[in-house]
Amino acid sequence: MGGQMTERILEAQKALEEIKSYNLARVPRKEELGQAFDFRDAVEPARKIQALFGRIPAEFLSELSDNFVSTIYNQCMAYLNILCPNPEFRSAEKRESKRI
């Protein structure tokens, strides 16, 4: 197995572990965004996706083809990009309070 593939496996393992350990209580952001932009309805779908990724043992990745490892890594990163809050996204009320 080449060095580049070993690196990709390690990246995919790290991404899987990050998803598995992500605290879904952070998803709603009610205090930060207010009631109008609260993401509490996204928690249950996020929990289901987290459970799906949780079924993939990180140590199993070394047994998969390069393409499959890359696919898992790319999907992990796409999901993490959805989960991780965008610091620029704030409710209008919060934006106004920052200006004052």
C-alpha cells in the first residue's frame, strides 16, 4: 500500500471518529441564532447519519479499495461541513446587536 493511500486511510479514520464523537447537542444553536433559525429539527436526521457512519469500523478502512476509502472520506467531510456551524451565519437580530 502506497504512502498516499495510507495517508488517505488515516484521514478517513480521523473523519469517521470525528463524526462518531460529534456532540449533536451543538446542532440547534438556539441561543446563538434565536428561535427563528434554531436547527433543532435537524438533530434527529443528524443522529441517524451519525449512527450510519458509526457502523463503519475505522480499522476496517485498510481493507477497502482506494476508491471506496476516498468515497467514505469525501462523504465524511461533506457531512462534517454540514454539521460544523458557519460562524458568519447569524440571525438578523444577532447581526444588529453586533453593530451596536
